[in-house]
Amino acid sequence: MCREELVRYTNEADEERQGLIVENNLMAGNTSAMEAGIRRLNETTETGGVIMSDLKGQSEQLKRTVDRVLDTGEVLKESKRVLDGMARAATTNKLTTALIILLEIFVICVIFYFKFVAPGSKT
């Protein structure tokens, strides 16, 4: 019976060894998968950091652009005010010129009247 027990013990040891080898292979596979996952996680974290840095730069650029647009709006308001003033001055100048021309026509008409038409003129 000793021999049978030895054979049984050897078979059990072989089965246990085979089970341990399978478990060891599974653990090695799981370890590889975990290491790959950690690598991907680190790559993703690094990519996220680069993206965050880019977004921060773009945010600052957008803030500067908004400031420039607001400054441009102020300049445009001032320009419009100046142009409106110039338009008023041009209109005033036109009216003044028209008034002077009408006054000159009136003076010419008065001179013509007294020179040629008025009673007692020497023509």
C-alpha cells in the first residue's frame, strides 16, 4: 500500500504543481495587464497636463483678445464722436456759406435797384 500511497501522493503533487503553474501564469498575465493599464494611465495623465497647459494659454489669449476688442470699441466711440462733430461743423459751414451768398445776392439786388430801377436814377 505504500506504493499506491506514493503514486497517489505524486499524482496529487503533480496536480497541485500544475494548478500552481496555471495560477502563476494567470498572475503574470494579470500583472502585465496592470502594468499596461498603469502605463496608459500615466500617458493619459501626461496628455491631460499638456492639454490643461494649452487651455490655460488659450484662455489668457482670449482674455487679451477681449481686452483689445473692448479697447477698439472705445476708440470707435471716440472716432464716431469726432466724426459727428465734424459733420455738424460742415453743416454749419454750408449754412453760413449759403447765408453769405444770399446776403451778397440781396446786396447786389439793392445796388441794381438803386442804380438802374429806382426813381431818380441817372440812366
